[in-house]
Amino acid sequence: MRKPVQLLLVTSLYGCVAAAPRPDAGDQRVNPIPISLALEEIITSGVRQHLPDPASARFGTMLAGERTLDGRQEIVVCGTVSAKVSSGVHGGDKPFIAKVYPEAASSFELVAMGDETEAARLQIGGSCRAAGLPTLDTDTKTHL
């Protein structure tokens, strides 16, 4: 009787070691942070580089959050921007999602920029919500 109990005890302890939890690398959520003037400058300069008329850019609400993903610190930013199109008319609000990497000289990466369509707002809004940054839709005044 003593041997089976010892065997069960050893087996159960071995199972505990083997089942130790691993860190969840799939967590995409961010910790919301305020957008400082320096961060705002990095974001607006980076987004302007992707517009046909950068000087005409008008930025809407922007939200930011930070996280560490795969050992790399990043700031995720969601927002909207409108600018003049080639015909000289101001276009509608385009949603965007971008990343800033503070440890890499605050390098900027535009992840996605949609057009003025509802589909683009929903797609980019979904990515922002998944990150924990619900953006404000400027046309309907509701969260995406």
C-alpha cells in the first residue's frame, strides 16, 4: 500500500511541474497612456508622410496605449485624420492605427490607414478595440 501512495505522490508532483503556466504572448491589449506633446509630434509627422497633401492634415481624436510584445516596448496609437485630396477638396476622416517604438529612437510605423468608408472604420476600429483603444467615430459620435 505504501509504494502505490508514494508513486501517486511523485506522479502528481511531476504533473504540477510540467503544467507550469507559460506567459501569454498573445495578449494584444495595451495600458492606456496620455499623449504628450512629443508623442503627438511623432504621430502627426509620421501620418503626414503618408498623405497626398501633408500640410492640410487635420487630426481627430487620438488614443494611445503602451505594451511590451516579444520583449519590445511599443506604443499603439489609434485615431483619425482628414486631408485634401488631389482635387484640392478636403476628404473625410480616415481612421489609422500606428506604432511608436520608444527604445528605437521613437521610430514610427503606420500599421494601417483606411479610407472614408464605413468598412474601413469598422476594420481599423476592430483592431483598435482589440488593443484596448476604442476610438471615437467622428461622424456618428459613437465608439467604433
